Amino acid sequence: MSDVEVTDHELIDHLGKMSRDHFAMKFTAGIIRPIHKTVSFRKLHAINMDTFNRAIIDSIILHPFISSVDELANAYNNGLHSLVNKHAPLCTKIIVLRPSFPWYSN
């Protein structure tokens, strides 16, 4: 808040007495705009583990016909990546980052 002005309008009650407990306040308040952020995530807890295990057993990961260690590592990484993409696809969501306020605490 800034530019605070307190004004006494000398209000009078029903008995004709001047009230000293009501004042007008004028001020400028800054607005904090929320920040929007896009996040990506996977719902790993929602994977059907029986189906996922079956897919791993049937994939090339456990049945490679590759002689090179590098090719085997690439097949493993690519195979697992495609299985995770199939069973827990990447989701995106826009969230609002709200600032913390000093008066709002546990």
C-alpha cells in the first residue's frame, strides 16, 4: 500500500455527538498478478502393473539379438522409453504460481 490518506469527516450520530471512531481511508494498493507455468508429468501410479510387466517381457529389451554393448544400451533405453510413453503418456497442465504472503503461515 502507498499514498495512504486518513480523513476525518466529522460524522455526527443520532444524538448530535461527533463520532471519533469512523475515518475515511484512501490508498493505492498494488496488485500481484499470478504467474502461469506449464508443467509436464506422467501418471505413473495409474499404470496397470500386470499389463506393463507383460509388455516388458514381450519387448525387445529382454530378447535382444544385439552384439554391441552400446546397441544393447540403446535398445534398452528406447524400449523402456516407448513402454513408459505407451502406459503413462506425458501430460501437460498449466498451473498458477501464487506468491506467499508473510501473514499467511502454518
